[in-house]
Amino acid sequence: MKTKLSVFFFTMFVIGTDTFIVSPLLPTLRKVYQISVESSGWIVSAYALGYALFALVTGPVSDGLNRKTVMIAGMTSFAVFSFLCGFASHYWLMILLRFLSGVSAAITSPQIWAAIPQLVPKNKILKAMGIATAGLAVSQMLGVPTGSYLAAFGWPIPFIVIGVSSFLLVILIAFVLPSMPAVHSQQKSSSIYQRYRTLLSERGAKVAFLAYFIFQSGNFAAFSFIGTWLSDQFDLSVARIGTVILFIGLGNTLSSFFSSGLVQKIGIKTSFISGMLLVILLYMSLPFLPNLYAVRATYFLIFFLLGMLFPIMMSVLQSLSVTVRGTISSLANSSMYFGTTIGSSFAGVLYAGAGGFRGVCVLTVLCFILSFGLFLKSGILPEPKRSELKKETV
């Protein structure tokens, strides 16, 4: 099981690195392609849009196929298009290749979230979700800063390295992961519409997915322009931006590995409420911090909390149904990347014409508050057990 989870971890690490690498590179790519701040946001949005649109189809389809086969196909195409991004000679070619990279990631990563409940014992699912999430977190802590340092020798280098690493992962997936056929044979004959209808008919599902979409819109609105803000506010180079993002990834990584025990101890709902309230307060303070040291510390805390919140959200969404887990994963990921598309696009407009990064943080805080209320309204967060309530009373 450790070997399988390691493959999931490294797959999410590579995909996460490719997803996040553009943020610290935006100031450089703006100069390379001679584009505006608003236009640079679409380099992020193109990837997200490709992912969001295609995930809506790949999830339901994969519920009737062998997940291992789907992962191999998706990771192969991801390797090709990520590699080619390093040779994009003009802006619109980069937009196209980022879109296709997003499409490929939409084939691959939902299989991981769907495979975990299929392969892992129930009492270990939250921890396994945390390990997969840690792949994304480590991509921020090590992958993105390393990519930033490599970009100092030429912006194409990070994309080329990601492409080569992805080809190696295809080999690992082929030899390490077991065959993962559809859980229920009847899923093979169900239409895409029927699978979404089954999922969204579950109690609280519609409200929960709306909450997740709004949360990710705010999350990526702020994250997409971290590099631009650090460059403009503190006059940092690409390499030094990578150093700041190291603290972001460190917080997320530590949380992904170790917060599952805390969540199990104090309860999922209590952890969610506490984490959301704290991250809202931190984002409210972020644009007013006086120096880079305070920014690093605050980002560390923000992403420590996000590293706890993301596995909670994914695990409660996966609990909605056992028969359409691929559909759940894809709708969640599609919601995230539609949110990324909208959030980064609005953030570009706000950053350029409405208060800079302060305007972006206001958008993020409003999204988090609305998402928080909708998650509570959905009713999918498990209530504390009676034994837990007695402990709290004592």
C-alpha cells in the first residue's frame, strides 16, 4: 500500500508543479510575450479551463473503465504537452499547450481521488487523502521553487523537466499500480447524464459542490498573483519569489502529512469551522503586512490551514456516493479549475484596476465566507459523535 500511495504522491507532485509553476513565472512570461497583466492571467486560466471542461466528461466515463488504463493514457498526454510548453514561441501557442496540458491532467488526477476509497481501508482514507494532497503541497514547497530556480537559466527549462518526469511516472504507474476495474458492472452502461443525475440527487450534493467551486475561486484568485504581487511590492526576482513560495509549500506539506491526526481527534466539522475562520482572518491581514518576513510567516499559516481543509473537503465529497466516485472526483476537480479560471481572471482585472493585491484579497475573503456558509448549509459535514460531545462538555 505504501508503494501505491507513493505513486499517487509523486503523480500529484508532478501535476501540482505544472499547475502552480506559472504563478512565479508570470512576471518573466509577461516580458517574453510582451503582454499585459490581464493577459498574463490567461496563461493560468487556459490550463484551468482545459481541465475544468474535460473533467466533466472523463470522470463519468472513467467510472465504467479501468482506472489504471485511464491514468496511463492521461499521464502520457500530460507529459507530451507539458514538455512542448517549453518550446512555445509565442503567447497563443502557450495558451493552446497549457489548455491541452489541463485536459490531460483532467484525465489523470481524478483517478487518484477515486482510487483511494477503492484501494484503502475506510479508517485510512482521510490519511491517504492527506498523502495525495501532500503531493500538491510538496510541489509548492519544492517543485515550484525549484522550477523558479531553473527558470533563472531559461524559462523553458521547468516545463521540459516536468515533461521528462511525467514520462518516468507513466512507467511507474504501469508496473506498480494494480488493475482497477469499475466497481459496479452496471456503471458501464450508465450515461454521463445519468451518473451526474445520480450524484447530484444525493442530499446536500448541489450546495456542497457550489461551496467547493466558490472556495477554489477565491483560493486561486489570490494564489495566481502571488508572484506578481511579490515582484511589484518587494521587487523580488523569479528565484527569490520561489524562496517565498517555499514557505507556502512547507506549511501545506506539514499540514498534509500531520493534520489528519488532529482532525480525527477534534472532529471533521470542528476542524473545518476552525480552519475556515482562521484562514479568512489571515487573508484579511495579508496585504497590510509591513515586511517580507511577516508575509512568509502568514503564508505558512494560510497554507498549513489549507493543507488541512482540502483533504476534509475531498473526503466528505467522496462520501456522497460509492458508485460514482470518478464522477465525484471530476466534478470536484472541474469545480476547482472553473474556479481557478474565474478567480484568476477576475483577480487580473482587480489587480490592474481596483486596489492591486488588496482588491484580490477582498475577493478571496468574500469567496471564503460564502463558501463557509454553504458548506455548513449542505449538511454533508459529519456531526460530532456523542462520545466527542461528552469529552467537550467535560
